[in-house]
Amino acid sequence: MSDLEIVDAHHHLTDLARSYPWLDGPLRARYHGNDLPLRRSYSLDDYLEDVGAYRLIGSVHVENGAADPWAEATWIDSLHTERGLPSVQVAQVSLLDLDAPAQLDRLATLQSVRGIRDILNWHNDPLYAHRDRNDIITDPRWRAHFALLHQHAMSFDLQVFPSQLLQAAELAAEFPETRIILDHAGMPINRDLQSISEWRQGMRAVAAEANVFVKISALGTNDHRWTIESLRSFVIDTIEIFGPKRTMFGSNFPVDSLYSGFDRLYEAFEEITSDLPRLERQALFSDTAMSAYKFVPSRPVGPLPADRASG
């Protein structure tokens, strides 16, 4: 196991006492697979048990699709205050909402909030689509509310598919003062040569904008039976396109626990990057996330005590 400290740049927690529309109701086919194992509470202690012996020094909680985004944000903020983790959070705001400015004002009062996410994934196949429109990112109201992020010093977690990456590059160019973090390495959902070429082209376009960072995460979501070799080119290409100072690793747990344990995932990241200089690996595993999300660890956070980890 690596002696590098890690900051998990993308994970979720779940409290089923709250409502999560994507986890409620009848099971239906989605591209992430059977989500029945995710329909349970996933606490901070559950997460730390998954992290195990890794030297976790910080984490970024990303909104988990709660029905009440404000209640979710205040819950995560209370965990941050009481336990030091998550280190920061990315909250949920639909920038099409008329009251989005008021939502941003309120979120800005929470110490742990660093940015927001408004998922934009569109696809003509309902198996993949999160939204019913492909033009939200160009909608005048959406853009006007996006412009408010800079006033609050908030970043934006951008989740799109490869076919939307050129739109994302245009957004980043129009708002160079706003930090944009591209989620899940641009979500390369198809693995044929044409799709991979489209993904690389889009990634280069987005990386050309200096205000964009990228998270290598959720690769299992698009490759349920992944191996180190099936991930390698996407990890290496992303690092080469963005550079280590704008690239970070995230677990996407508990979603990616559907495809592997935390240790297997991070062992894959370690092996794939083993030939890189130590400072570059330190950037990938921790420093870039702290730079992008503007935080330093409040205190070292280690694994659960042995007597609890075994329970």
C-alpha cells in the first residue's frame, strides 16, 4: 500500500431517513447497474471502514441527489464541524430554478460548502439520460445563475457525457474566473474507437481552458468488470491532457463499491501511476483536490479503530 496521503475528491454519504428520488421507488435499469445494494444508509463510519488503512487526510462530499438539497447540505456541514470529515462539500442547486440565487446565498453561509453541482448529462437513450434537454448549459437563465458562482467564490462540478464536452469548453471559456471541476473524467461511457476519439477531442478542448480541473472517478460506472488494463489508457490520457496539477482521484463511493472495494480501486490508481515522479503522484492523490476545493486538512483523519473496523 502506498505511503502517500490521499484526499478522496469525490464521494457520497446517504441517510435513508431522508428521501433520495434516484434510490426511491421501483428498481429500473440504469447505466450504473443494479442499485439495490445502494438503497441503504451509508454513514461516515461506513465510508471510513471502506477506506480502511489508507492514509486519508481529507475528502470532498458531492451531493447525492437528495430530495431536499438544503437539508442534505446542513447535515454534511454538521459532520464537517463535528468530525472534520468531509473536509468540504459540493452542494446541489438546479441553476434553472427561479430561486437559484437565494439557494446560493443560503449555501454560502455554510462553512463546508465550496461549490455546487447541477448534473447535465443528456443522452438520447433513457438508460443514460439524467436530463431531458441537451441545451440546458446554454439556457440564458442557467447561464445568468452560473455567473453568480464567482460572487460566492464557489466552484462548479460539471457532469456531462463526451458528446457534451465541447459545450463544456465553451462554458469554461465564457466564465474564466469560475473554477470548474469536470467529474468522472468526462464519463467515457462507450469504448468503441470513434467514441474514444470523441472523448479525447472533448477532453483536450476542455483542458485548454485554464480554469478547468478534472476528477478521475466513477470509471467503474462505465466499466463494471474493469481491470487495471481497461482503466489504464483513460487514467494516463486524462493525466497527460490536464497535467497532475489539474487532475485528482476520487472513489465515487458508495456507487463504485458496486464494482470493487476501495482498496482495489486505489491500488489500481497506484499501479497505473507508479512510474510518475513522487511530486506528481502527490498532486494526483491529494494536493490537486486541496487546491481545486480550497482547503487544507483540519486534522489528520485515519481509519476506524481495529475493534470498530471489524464490526
